[in-house]
Amino acid sequence: TINSLQENEILRLNEDPNVHGLALDLPESLYSSKLLNAVKPEKDVDGLSSVNLGRLVHGDDCLVPPTVCAVMELLEDIGGKKVLLVGVRGAEGAALQSMLQRQGATVLSCHWKSPQLQSELGHADTVVFGSAKPDDVPASWIKPGATVIYGAHGLLSGKSHGQQNDPAAEKTVGSLAVAMRMQNMVKNTERWIHSQRHRKWDFHSLKLQPLSPVPSDIEISRAQCPKAVDVLAKEIGLLTDEIEIYGQTKAKVRLSLLERLKDQPDGKYVLVAGITPTPLGEGKSTVTVGLVQALTAHLNINSFACLRQPSQGPTFGVKGGAAGGGYAQVIPMEEFNLHLTGDIHAITAANNLLAAAIDARILHENTQSDKSLYNRLVPVVNGVRGFSPIQLARLRRLGINKTDPGTLTEEEISKFARLDIDPSTITWQRVVDTNDRFLRKITVGQAATEKGFARQAQFDIAVASEIMAILALTTSLQDMKERLGRVVVANDKKGEPVTAEDLGVTGALAVLMKDAIKPTLMQTLEGTPVFVHAGPFANIAHGSSSVLADKIALKLVGEKGFVVTEAGFGADIGMEKFFNIKCRASGLVPSVVVLVATVRALKMHGGGPNVTAGAPLKKEYTEENLQLVADGCCNLQKQIQITQLFGVPVVVALNVFKTDSPAEIDLVCKIAKESGAFDAVPCNHWSAGGRGAIKLAQAVEKAVNQKNNFKYLYNLELPIVEKIRTIAQKVYGAQDIELSPAAQSQVDRYTQQGFGNLPICMAKTHLSLSHQPERKGVPTGFILPISDVRASIGAGFIYPLVGTMSTMPGLPTRSCFYDIDLDPVTEEVKGLF
């Protein structure tokens, strides 16, 4: 039907971000309440939707229907006068009646066939005709001297229904209503322009009632009722067309926001790092969450937490989830720790498509002649043969400036069709997001269909994929495409790098990653906003959440707001990489570092017994021991010094456990301040939520006003070996470095291939400043051994291996999955932690 076609067109225009207003100009017979209400209220230029009429009746700010505006413009002082509306129906009638009553007029309404029409016309001071006056209603019925206005809908298109011989003073709204509609269009555009600017947050926190003893993380998470994510998005100034909602509590945020708020000054940028941890972790995520809860829910300061998405591998293995903990966590925690919005699945698909393309290309090149290979790579389709855009780009890189497939010489055909990959140099592995130790070394290609081209390979865990590191460092879709294209997967038999672009798969990888590039919006227990985006390994990659999440959050919080993000492992690894790799990629400058310490970890560095995951803590860790704490503070002092190398103020956050004594807490804070920290504050956010981190938030607020002399640790133009040496000596405290012959060979190859100017991403144990996990405190005099050097060219860094690095965790004897279950009635997840 005509109406349904019109409605579909309206719905289409509603969703078009380039259309800021809709005006309907249809024959009167086609107007219906359903059609008028199909227009989004914010695009309703004619002000006829039920929402806009409701605002009008309540006296709220809204657009008044143009015909009504025109009538009111024509009428002068009508206070106390009697106004009769004849044949004025529907939305316009209701709007006009409301406006007239607001001006103090007495308003009556009737239709043309009303028995009282003659009487009412004879008493009315003003008459508004909503449709053409029938011939059987003579002008003599109208009170002498009364004002008559013809406000028929058709007048919007300039048609006049007035009768020239009527004795009363007549006015028509035609051209004036058109002008009023234009005025509404201008107002609507002004509103749209205003909506594009940064908005003041209209934030409402969720109330916490902490229990003692503190329940399990999932019990706490489930006891809190989160806000609907679209409500949260509106509170923090996101527009409806900037979010893509996943369920009730998660939403992707579109990158278009960066263009909308490009002139908005950034907020303050806070990095949470830590001292060298125990295997149990010291609570950087809980401090991050506790700090933003304190800033926004308690101090009324805009803030955003930007966190990594955890791998599902450890969630079902031994470590558990990574949503923070206690009363400082992201909710719902089961959503956070499991599939989230599918980003890791997208990375897995993209990674494995590239892996499949490598082996398939080797097989096809090994089993076909140049001509046969070329004919299959550039087939005839519908009688036409042509190169795809990515093939044309490869031709240009090879120096072949031809676009007609039929004009290539035999030598050019061979050069174009053969990548000549050396299977022994393949560095690109398949991935899966499960801890599966039996995939650490496998053989692929054993089926008869692969014609004997078997080779040894391996699976990594999905978050170890270079594509994850690319996602974390990219600044736009275009930048991501370029980085994906630069990924080096192997060398050819001449020793030259072979890239994803050479394999022709760049565009397909970008398609698989097009949604994953958008950060996911969630919330803390107190309803403050969180971005969860990217989760690269902290050893073979840089271990930080995404640049894009940080950039979007910095715009949303406004100039006086705070964005708090964290770096994986201790400051010697995570913070160093954050500054030298992530900050170089983003161009962002951190305002302050929050350095997380625990009495437990300091006692370990002071000579306490080994701490083992899953085993009860020894009494040294549960009883007061000031000497152990004092001796262990050397590690805290070293990490403060490392922070000062980059010229950024540091605040120490002491994550308090119930077994810590007041004397131990005071001692740590005293030593930290004496060692150069701007402040040192005990925090109880795990047991008290944001209220337990208010002093930390206040310290951070003061610290950002300190002088900031941020600088990188090394110049990128330095040789690879010198950059490694700088990190080893200045950050780890090593005497020197020692490269194995294999490592030196790789350094020479990367330098020769033009990759020498990339930053360094050290893959080293996080349990010691040295390469030996058992050496606690501040080891000195050691030689740092570099066993191998590898490269993530797409992500944009070289990563030296200090010892061996496992990129595929295994499952322990007693895995977390024993405790994880689903209630089939309520669909509630049980047993996550």
C-alpha cells in the first residue's frame, strides 16, 4: 500500500545519519497517527508526533507545528477572547488548542455539521477554519469584526480556500506556514549541531551496600542490577547512532564519535602499573576499577576505565577471570569474562584465514606450472579477465605497471604468481582461545589430498595473535588495514619478507575485524563507564588495552575528566611497553602513574618464602613482619625510579588485605614518599568499593597538576641491539645483554629488511626484574640472555625473547571448569571467579 511504502521510507530516513530533519507533505487523506509517529521525534520538523505534542502540552522545549505557529503569529492579543476552531482536527488541532489556551484565550472546537455552528460563529471573536468552508455556511453567520483565519493543511503548499466576498477580516496561513516550517528546519539543525558537541554528563551512580565478609565475585556481581547500556550511553553523552547494543549490558561504540568530538580537549590520562608481582597478582585491575568508582560515583568527576578483554583460556584454566574483584569489578562479570561481543572470535577467524592462505598457497605453487597458477589466480569471469585491486597493488610493488592480464611477459607472470615461501621460515601460527597444551607442536598436511606437503607447526592461544596486538595499537580502520597488510608471515627463498598483502588476504582480514575494532561499553558495580577492548599478551606483545578505547574515552570525559587504564605485569614490563610502544602509536601523553603494591608482594621481595598459586600463604604473609616489608621495599623503590625515567609523576596505591597491620601499611607509605612518589595511599576498594579509594582519587587529582616531563626511553633510530641494551640496563638493572647466534642473525635480517627502526617489546618473565623468576627484590650484576628475536611488523615492534616463552598455556590437574556450571532454569552461570 501507499502508506506502508511511505512508512518504510520514513523509517529508512530515520536511520540515515546524514538526514537531520523530516517534513511530511502529503495529501490530507494519507495522514494518519501511525505515519506521523513513524518519524523519530528528534527529526520531526513538523512537530506532529505524539512525543512532540506531549512536550508541547507540558510546556517543554519542542518544535511547534508550522501551521499552528503561523496562526499564532497572525493573532494579536487574544487574552480573554473567544476562539472557535472549525474543522481543525487531529494533531494540529490539539497543538493549536494548547497554544491558544496558554495565551489566555477561551477555546471551543466544533465540526462543520455541528447544530451549534451558527450560534458559535456568531459569538466568536476569532474563527480558525481547518478546512475549506462549505457553501452552505454563509459568511453572515460570522460575528461582524471577527478575525477569520484559514489554516487548512493544503495551505502549506500555497492553496487558498478563502472566499473573496466574505465580510470579515480574513487571513490565510499559506506562505507564513511555509516560513515557519523553514524556521523549524533551522531550529532542528541548530539542535543537531548542539547535540554533536561534548555533553555534560547526566550520571547516576548505582548504590553499593558492601557485606562483610566479602562474598564471591560472581555473587557480588549478581546482587547488583546494572543499568541498561543505552541508559548509561545517554548519561555519558553518546548519541543513539553511535552505539550498537549487544543484549542489555554491552554495546559497541562507533569510531564516528572521534570525528564528532575532534575539537573536544582530552581529559587526564592515568596509567595503573604495579611492582613485580607474586604469581597471585597484586590487583591492578581492582585498583583501576576502584579508582574510577571513587572519582565518578563519589567525587562526581567524569572518569572512564579502559580494560583489556580477558582470554577465555585462563577463565577455564587456573587463573580465573579478569574483571577486577570484590566490590571493584566490571559487571556482569560472566559477560565480561566469556564471549563479550565476539572480538576474540573475530581475531581467531582472521588469524586462521591467514594461516590457511599460507599453506594453501604453498601447495598450489608446488603443484602447478607458472601459466596454470596465473590462470587460476586471474581467471576469466563472464568473458572478462581482470586483476583485483589487491593484485594490482602487488604488481605495482613488483615494479610491473600493467593492468591488462594478457600483456604480462612469462617472467612477469612468474614473478607475480609465485611467492616462493620458504616453509622453514613460517612464523604465522594458528590460534584457538583455549588452554590446550597438546597443540604446542603439531604436524599439518598429513591427508593424502595435501600431496605430502606436511610440516611441523603449532597453535598459540588467540590473544597471542599479532592481530590482537594490531587491534590494540590501531588508530582507525584505514590504519588497521595497513597494519594487517604489513604482517610478515614468512620469508621467501631469497630471504625477503612475505606479507599478508602479498597473499591477497588483507581486505578479507579487515572485513572479519570491522566490528572488533569498536570498543565495548560496560559498567562497574557503581554504574561508572568502562571500555573493554583488546587483550594482547604482556610478554610477546605490549599487554595494554586499545588505543582507540583510550582516545574515545578521553573525548567523552571532557577536559577535567580522567581516563584510567592499566599495563600488564610489573612496571618494568607493562609500563615500559605502554610508554615506548603504545604512547608512540597513539601520540597520547600520560598525566600520572598509579603504582600498585601489596604488603604480600613486598614481603616476598624482602626474602619471604615462595608464593604459589593455589597453595595457602605461609605465616610470614599473614602475620606482622616489619623487617620483611622494609627489606622488600627495594623493589617498590626501583619501580618508582623506572617511572621517573619517563618523567611522569607517580602515586603509590597500597592494595590493602585484611592481614596487613596498620604499622606495615604506614611503613610502606612512608618509604614510598621518601623514594620520590608524589603520594602513597592505602586502598580498601576490594572490600568497600569506590568509597575505599577516595583518598587515592584525591591524590591522583592533585598529582595531575604536577610538572610532567614525559619522554621516551630510547630513540627509534638506535640499532636494535642498542635499544635492547638500553631497556636491560636502565629498566631491569642488568650489567649487559648477550645475544645468541640465532638472535644476532635475526637482528641482522630485520635490519637488512628495513625493520630496524621499530620499538622493542621485551618478552621476559614478569616475576623478577631479571630473567630468573626466583630472583626477587632488585637483582644486579646479571647478564640478560637474548635467546631469539622475532618481529610483529604489522603491530609495529620487534620482540626479543629472554629465555623461552610459552604462547599456549596448558590446563592444570584441577581446572576452573570443575566449578563452572549453568542453571538450566534461570540460565545463571555459576562458579566463575
